[in-house]
Amino acid sequence: MQRKVSVYGLTTEGFGVARKLSKNADVFIVDETLQTGFRFKEEFASRTLEQLMSEEPLLDVIPIEKAISQSRVVFFSPKLRRYGDEALVEASSKIRELSKFLPKGCAVVNTLPCGLGGNSEYIQIIEKQSGMRIGEDISYCYFPLRPGESWSEFFASTPGSKEKLDELGLFQTSQNIYAAELEYVSELLESTLGFVSAIELNRKAREANLKIRQKRSPYIEHMVSRLYDLRAVQAREELSETIAYLAGSILKNLESFSRYLVDAVRDALRERSLKASRTKVVLLWSVDKYEIRPDRIFVSDNIVQKLRDYVTDVNIVSSSTLRTGLDSFDKLKSNIVVLCSSKDAEEFMQLHVRRNGEMIVLHAKPDLELS
């Protein structure tokens, strides 16, 4: 019997899950915005979701009810487009919407990271909206995906779904769902805390006009990729005030880096006596508009808005645009290029962009290196 799986959310991460499972299951992807689903075909496996959508393929769409109601396993990987605390509310709203379509006997796999106890809240929503009991009528699983990834090292589920999950390669890694939450939060805090020290120590070094040696120097894309996760942890203060405070402190520090970056561009204008009217700022940042989290989209837009307080001509450009040969820079102005990810920085260096007029390159990393 063909295993039927649906992925709720037209997202990069959800598409990756569908690709991985399509070898062993009949997979449908649900566009929750359009309330329709389509089958993941074999020819999709060689494309990214962005490539597929840009091709505007003719998809055999079916109603959302049909896509989900026939599934033995349903992955929850929605596209969130609100920011801050509103994103947490949006996530709850989407799990509530999904719950209306769940068939009896299925397993719901939540890929959206939660704070401590966050899955208990989702379980309550599912039970209330579906009228079914977790552990009796349906099962619930936690499988938190990091940004852009299609598989998680953390997995736990309620009883009653082992066979159907084993068939898909989903094996219990944690004692229970709460243990998986603790393990994910531990990894999250450990991986983001280093960004805080890097930002603060480099800020002190800049104030003293010094250069310091350092082992890790991430770009802003990496530093702000998990703001949603930190906010989800911070929101569960009643379960652990200390952990919530730590997550909130990291969050505040990472969000402040945008201001430091804008200040660095402003300082470059002043130090080189550049006129704002004769300057163009290009953020080279290939932001994935299909990923689950809204963080990088909002941070990049926020930086552009702040920069336009000083320079009118500000654009966000992706590496793919550079590769087309289109001139993203102004030959009649001084250009400040802000490199926002390691991938974009590599692309920029490999393409050997011809420097017509003055071009200043700023690396959006804690040291805010200029070249």
C-alpha cells in the first residue's frame, strides 16, 4: 500500500521534507494561502521551491481537504510572514486551521520550533479544533527544523504511530516531546550565544579603533536566522524565567546589530566625504522568500528602511541577479556594497565585479570589515 503524506506549508523546508519522503511515499504539498494541494512529482526533485515557482508550472491542484484527509502523516511547516510576537500568534492560528482537516488515525509532525511547553499548547489546540484526542485518535510528533533544513536531529512522538513513522525514517531520538524541546533549546542557546559576544567585543574594539583576532565571524544572515526560535523560548517565561531571560537577551542583542550596520554605512559616508545624493547602497543578500521563518525578510527590509534615512538610493540584490549580468550598480555614483551572507560574499568575489567609479565593500559581520 502506498504511504500517503502531506506537507502543510509551501515552504523551502517543507519542500525539502517532501523531496526526501517522495522516494518512499505519495506526497502532497499544501499551499495554505490558496487552500489547495498538489502532488510532489519526481521531476520536482532536481529543483528548489523558488526555481519551481518561478517556472510557474501547471500543477494538478486538489482541495486542501482532499490532500490532507487521505494522509497517514501530516507535516506542519507553515510559511510565517508576521514578525515578532505576531509570528507566534500566526503559528498558533495556522495549527488551528490545519486541525480542521486532520483525519482520524494520522500522525501530525510539527516542524516549527517551540519554546519549553509550546507543543503542549499546540496539542490543546488540535484536540479542541479536531474533536479528537492525541494518543488515542491521532498522534503528535515534534521534529523542529533549523532554517533551510529538511531533516532534524530531534524527534519525539506520542504513542500509537511508531510503525507509520518508522516507514518514513522518523525514529525517536528523545525520551519524550518535552525532552526534545529541552534538547532543541539547549542547541539553540549554545549556537546563538556566541554571536552576542562577537557583536559586543567587536563593538568595543571599534570604539577603541582596534582590530581583534577571532575564530568565528558569521554574516548577518546566519546571526538573525533564528530570531523566531529565540522569541518562542522567551514567550514561555512561566516555565523557566532564567532561560526566557537568556533567550530575550540574545534576541535583543542580535536585533540591535542592524543598527550597528546602518551606523557603519553612515560612518563610511562621513569618513570618505561622500555625498548621499551621489551614493548608492546595495545590500547583496539572497533572501529566501519561501523559508518558514520571516526573520531574514523583515531584517533586510528594516535595514533598507533605516539606510534610506541617509541615502535615498538603496536596493537589495541577490547573487542570482548579479549572475544575469544586469548592472546592479550605478556607474555615476559611489557604490557601497554590503555583503550579508557567506554565499553572497563568495559569489561577489568570484564574479569580479567591475569597479566603475568608487566601490566600497562592507562585510555585514560583527567586525564590520570595510574594503
